[in-house]
Amino acid sequence: MNARRSGSGETGSELADLERDLRTLKAELDQLEREYQLFFAGQQQRPPHALRSTVEALMRRMDRASIHGSGERFRFNTLQHRFRTFANLWDRGVRAREEGRPGPFSRPT
């Protein structure tokens, strides 16, 4: 398995760093999702802007890096798509709250 990857120009430490970054990104995205759930449930007063900025910065850094392995590229693209999907949903929810109308997180009465 390492012989295949070594031909792509990545060293073992680069692969370890990439794997660590992908795990960190997934963990941060999971935490961001939990914090937004708490916000929309009314248990937090403000949306988690700091954590969202951290996740966005990590996404940008990884997007600029060259990911040669198809498995790693797939994992990153999946996490990136998941973040964009959630970000759109969260933005719609916050906008609806600010406008005083029911949003994607409101419960039917």
C-alpha cells in the first residue's frame, strides 16, 4: 500500500499529517453540528461563530493543499460537502430567526 502512495510524491509524514487533519476536521465539524443544535434548541444564546471560523479556516487550508490519494480526496470532498450543506441550513435558520418567521428548525404547532 505504501508503494502505491510513494509513487504519488507524498511522504509518510505528509500522509500522517493529512490523516490527522482529516480526523480533526471531522471532529470539529461534528462539534460544530452539536453546538448549532444546542443554539437552535434554545440552550445557547449565540451561534458558534468562533468554531465555525475555525472549521472554515481548516477547510480552506486543506483545499489549498494537494491531496493526491483518491481515498483522502474523497473523504475531504465528503466533509466539505457536508459542511456546505449544513452551513446553508444553519444560515437559513439564523436568517429566519432574525426575521421572526419559522425556519427549517421550527416545530409544527
